[in-house]
Amino acid sequence: MEDAQMLLAGDVGGTKTLLGLFEPAAPRPVPVATHTYSTAAFASFGDILAAFARDTKYWGGIVAAAIGAAGPVIDGRARLTNIPWDIHERDIAARLKTRHACVMNDLEAMATSAETLTPAEALVLQPGTAHPEGNAVVIAAGTGLGQAYLHRLHGRFRPVASEGGHADYAPRTDREIELLRMLRAEHGRAEIEHILSGPGLLNVHRFTHGSQPCVSVRAVPQEEWPAAISSSAMSGECQACVEALDVFVRIYGAEAGNLALRGVATGGVYVGGGIAPKILPALQDGRFLEAFNAKGMMSALVAAMPVKVIINPAAGLLGAAVRAQELLG
């Protein structure tokens, strides 16, 4: 690959890491090369950068870099929640020999992509009516649960990170209160990520099955259990799996509605992460929106908000590339 001015973008998650080289282009940088890595297979982010340099045979002319990381970012340093890594923008800048480097929360990166997504990359669940001056929010269940805000400033969305996935779980029904009791007994405190994540779906699965074994997951490796549960639920193979997915979807809708209220998201609600595209039929059949819109005197407000599912699996990487381009001014 010939040297040219390039942007480096990254999306570092607890399960996988995406890295990409992009050519600057307004409003959406153009991908040139992308690679996916198993995060846990590397000892540090620097090791993944070295692997990416070898795989792309390119390490010159990177003018700006932005990395989205699954964890809180303080003073340019990310401490990943599910992997014992620190990522510092100072180290990235030194390694790449550039003055333009940024580390941001992974949901902040995903949120940054919102204005550049095409209609084919964001499936509509609720059309609503987007207010031209309204804010937006992003919620994404995957290895963990991410949440971010998009505040409208001077006509553009500006992302604001949060650690809302670790906020308390608020049950709404007697059955959900039973789930709360189980989680509290196991963890001392029940947070919403204990439900809305890959491991969270396993928690709900244990709850609905009780002491009864599940034949749907017995024959597959443990890392494939969330996918097996979803498949079993959508096919109707196991009624306890059906209930597990039903509980998951309704709580997902309720929490998305909570976030929409907190952010007054009249500009739109985006549902991202790796789980949503895999359970689209369950999100589209009305249960998610029923819980989303059940907000008492605020029901009319949230019912008017557009709700979309991000189906571009590299939205976080794209958002990081957009942020890298913004660093150039």
C-alpha cells in the first residue's frame, strides 16, 4: 500500500477489536482496509496495533487517529471494563508520530456515526417525527451495555459518553421483580447490564429455566449460548427460552425508553450493538416498542420519537473515523 494521508480508526470491545484505515472524505471517510481481532488474544492494545501494521503492510502517513474503547475515558485514558487494558491517546500519538490522536468511549464513537448512516444501515422500528433541533440517544447491548447521548449544538449532534449501563435495574412487573431478587442475591446489586448484554441474556435464561436443564444450549460451546438461546426462542423450540427472550426484549425496550426520556431524544433513538441485529424479529413484533412507549404521562412524547436499529456492524469504527477526521479541523 503506497503512503498517503490516512486516518486510523479503532473500535475496541471486550470480545473483538476492529481497526481500519480510512481516506479523509466529507462527511464520511472512505474505508481502505479493515481488520477484526479477538481482543483477549492480545496482551495490550499496542500489540493489536502492531498486528494491524503487519496485516495492512502500512504504517506511514497516518495524520489522525481516534479509538473507541469499551470503558470510561478520563484525561485521554481509557480503562477497559471487561479487559485489563489501559489505552492512552498520548501513547497512540507517539507511536503514530501524529499530534492528532483521541481516545473516546466506544458508544461515543458509535454515536458519532449517527449522522452519516445511510437508510440501509439504520432499520426503522418507530417512524416518529424527528425534531430538527432535538437531541438523540444511543443504546447498545453486546458484550456489555453501552449508552450515549447526542446533544444538538449549532445544528449538529455532539456525542456525550455515559456509563449508564451500570446504573440500577428498575423492574416494572412482578416477574421482573423476581429477576431482580435473583440478581441481587448473586451480585449484591442488580445493574441493567446484568440483563441487557450477552452475559445478561444468560442470566435471564437461568432465571426462566430455574433448575430445569435446557437442551437448546447443552450441545453448543458456552460462548455460543446467547445465540443458541435466541435461536431456540425465535423458533419456539423451548418455552423457557421463549420467555427468556421475551423478558430481555421488554426490558431492553423499557430501558431504551428511560434513556430517551433522560436525553429528551426528540431527534431520535438509535439501538446499536451486536445483539439487536440478531434478534430483529423479536424487536419488530411490538414488544420492544410497547415497553419503550409505556411511560405514563410521557408516553405521547416517546411515541413521537423515531427509533432505529443500527445494522451496520462497523458503526463504531465509522464513528471513530469521523472523529479522527474532525481532529484535523
